[in-house]
Amino acid sequence: MSGHLHHAGGTTPGTLPALALVLAAAAAYLWLVARARDRDRGPQRLRTGSFLGGCALLAVALLPPVAAHGDFRRHMLQHMIIGMYAPLALVLGAPLTVLLRALPAGRARQVTRLLRARPARVLTHPVIALMLSTGSLGVLYFTPLYDAAAARPAGHWLLHAHFLASGYLFAWVVAGPDPAPGRPGVPARLVLLGVAVAAHATVAQLLYGGFGVHVHAPAGRIQDAAAIMYYGGDVAELLLAAALVATWRPERPRRRAALLTGSS
């Protein structure tokens, strides 16, 4: 793809700052874990390992050989890692719970009020989360948006940011151990996940068949990328379903109130 970004080593401008942000997120999480240690009775070793694993996945996605730009197959692999696998690992790290337990009670209540505010409830509505994570793929690959974004450094990083944020939001709403405003019950979340599976598979099949695709790449590479999306998406969504089952607990009012206020 002649119009796409190229840089020494297969990376793009901004890779080092992005990696620094990933490292900073890991360091901040560990700092919060240390502050919350006396008040956190949960499986924090597993959570810490999951969050750090998510950071490691992000680093892998930003570096060669995955970050070999100009190849639509590598873009799709990045999309899978940044938008599906890394967000799930980060979500299972329960960073919001760690934050609430590390903060003083007054600050924790302020964070809780922000979560209960209308903008947060709208953003975390299951349908909004689904549209941002899966629905946006149709706009990206079946309009000129992908080529326009991939040809500019700012657009390239905005794509990555969107994949990460929307993937995190969807994983949080569906299977996150952290409290979420307006999270529906397990049956509704399973239906939501089923819709995501079907939509993801449909996009992959349309890409494979070349129906309405607006990506300037050889047909063989688009088909390979579609296969990565199809099978990689299935695995990621199975992991998300497993996380939903593993993190589900009958919620008790006192336990929820304690979690939201950061008290032990």
C-alpha cells in the first residue's frame, strides 16, 4: 500500500512515546496495588498478572514483527491484539477496584459519583459499547476511512486508541470484575456477546468476499486479514465468554456499596 506509513524497523513515528505510556500504565497500576494492599482481599496476584499481561500484549502489538505497516494482514493482527486480547487482560486486572481501594474514602466517593453520572451511564450502555467496538468496523473497512487514517501518523494512532478504548469498554461491560453503571444481568450480556460474535463474523466474511471493501490492498492479503479477524475474533470472544462466567457472582447490596466506596 503505497500511501501507508513506513518507518525504520517497520514502526511508525510515535511508537516510543506509545510504549512509554504502556510502561507508565503498568507502573501506575503497581503503585496503586501497593497502596491498596492492606484493603484489598481479592485475588490481587491474578489481577496484577492479568493487567501486566495486557500491557505486554500492547507492547508486542506496537513493535515488529506485528507492527509492520503497509501490510493489511499485520494491521488486522494489531487490531485483534489491541482491540480484543489486550483489553480483556487489562479489564480482568480490575484497575477501577484497585484505584477505589487505593484512594482515600472521600476521593473514592468522587470517582463513584462520576461513574453514576449520566454521561458515564450513556457511554457504558451495552448497546453503545457494542456499536463502538464492533459496529465501527463496518465504517472503518467499508468506507475510505481506513486508507485515510492509515496514511497519516495521527490517524494511525487514533485507530489504535479507538481499538483499545472501545475494546476495553466492551470487555468491561460484558465481563469486567470492576463495578459498572447500568450493567445488565448475565442473560442480557450473553445476548450482547452473541450479537457481537455474529456481527464480527459478518464483517470478516464480507471482507473475505470483497463485498463493498474500501481497503487498497491486494485481494489475497485482504482475504488473509479476514481469516485472522474471523478465527482470532472467535477465540477472543470465547475468552470473553469464559471471563463472564468466571467473574460472575451473585451481587450483595452491602458488598457492592463497600466496593464502590473503596472501603474494606
